[in-house]
Amino acid sequence: MGCHACEIACKQERKLGIGPRLVQVIEQSPDFIPIYCHHCENPPCKEVCSVEAISINEQGIVLINSELCIGCKECVKACNYKAMQFDNIQKIAIKCDLCVKRLEKKKKPSCMIVCPTGCIHVDSR
């Protein structure tokens, strides 16, 4: 329905300012589609990371270690879904991590909670 509640919830959860949107709602008339990291089994972003800052945890969630990231933007370019973003303030790559800290506490990702139509689902692998 194009409410962008998921975008807002994500920004609040991650304390993101103007710029990066880890969930992006695009319009493909007549539909609205949330775009976010697909947590690929063989992520191209991980393949191109020269410092191995990108990993996949036991649940299949693709994560970025911000302490290792050198801000080269190769992962941003490699992402097929345009889900990788660059934080110009921290000078590092960032992306949806499915609110991994919330998942560890058995809570749902914030985008999933606020979606009034229930179109965002997180399935565990």
C-alpha cells in the first residue's frame, strides 16, 4: 500500500539519519514492493570483499563487520538487489541484517512488526 512504515521502522531501529535506507519501498504500478537484502546463499557482496568483512551466520544472515570494513564500496556495486548502502558518515557499507539482535532475543524484525498488510515475512532457514 506504499505506507513506508517498514522504512521508518528500520531507520528508527538502526538509528539511521538522512541517506541510507536499508529497506526501500518502490512503486511498480499498481504495486509497492519492499526491497531489502535477500541474504543470498552465495552473496556476491561477500565474494568481492577484499578484507573479509562480510560473513554469513548460522541462520544464513549476511552480516557486515563494521570494524573490518574499509569503505571501498565494492560490495555496494556487487549487490544484485541494490540492498547494500554506503553510510557517508561512518564511511562504511551497511545493509539489512534482519534485526539480528532482535532475532537473538526471539523478537521479530522491526519492519515485519509494523507492516500493516503483513507482506514482510522472515523465514528461518
